[in-house]
Amino acid sequence: MMKAQFWSFDVIFAIVIFSIAITILAFTWYQINSQLSIAYGNGATVMQLQASSLASTLLSPGSPSNWNSYVNTTNQSTWSDIGIGIGSNTSSIDSNKLYTLMSMSNYNYQATKQALGIGFDYYITITSQTSSGGALNISIGENPGTHNALTVYVEKRSSYIDGTPVQVTIELWTNTPFGVE
């Protein structure tokens, strides 16, 4: 007769409540784990996609193709309706557009990140060796080596400035650690 008392209404109700609590806890844990995976696990992928996209758009002529003539390098409000690109229509780098971008970055680095459409810090270098032994060495942005960057993604492209072949290196970087993919 004592065995029937164990399965009383109170015990059954407690088991149901306990089961619901464990189910809610498991579901919540799964959601938090998924959110962390999206936030940290895919950060390197986002950085890689932004670097590749930046390299392509940077070496394009931009929008409009003479965007540098519309920009006041010391007035950010003129930066909003343009697409920055330092390329020319002949697949080489337009030095006027390059110097405009350099001036914009020197004036307000943070605002140029938004104008370039990226969410990470950037460092762009353009280097070459000329036949006369001189070297071209242009840098735009903030060097990840001097800012203790934890994650850096590098994209390299080739181009020309005034007929001289150059190597364009685009580094997107952050001080936020990402999970390795």
C-alpha cells in the first residue's frame, strides 16, 4: 500500500516542473552558444570578406569616377555620397585619388573606415622598386604592428602608378580576438 503514495499528485507535479526547467535551461544554453559562435567564430570570415571587398573597390575608379573632385578632405559631410576608389579607367592607380584618400585618412581616420565601408581598422601600403633604384612606399591608415593587433587579415593586389608596377597590400586588423577557423 505504501508504493501507491509515492506517485501522488505532488511528486508527478514536481517531476513535470523539473523537466520543464531542464528543457528551458538546455534551450537557453543552446541559444547563447549559437550567439557566441556567430559573434566570435564568424568574425574572421567577416574580416576576410571585408578585406577582399575593400581591395576590389579600392582599385576601382570609385563612384562617381571623379569622386575626389567632390570631396573636401577637411569636411566629412562631403564624404557620404561617394564610393572611394583610387583606380583609374586604365587599370592603374590615379595619384590624385590616392592623395585625396591619404588626406581624408590623416584628417579623420575613423570617418574613413565608414566611407570605405569597413568595420575594422585598416592599413594600406603601396610599394614598388623603380628601375633607377628608388622605392615607392606609401601608407594609409594605422599600422597594426604599432597598435598591438590580435587579428590581421592581409589582401594583396598588383597595379601601376604612372607606369611603375606597385604592390598594394591591404591589412584589416582588430584588437579583438577571434576564434580560429
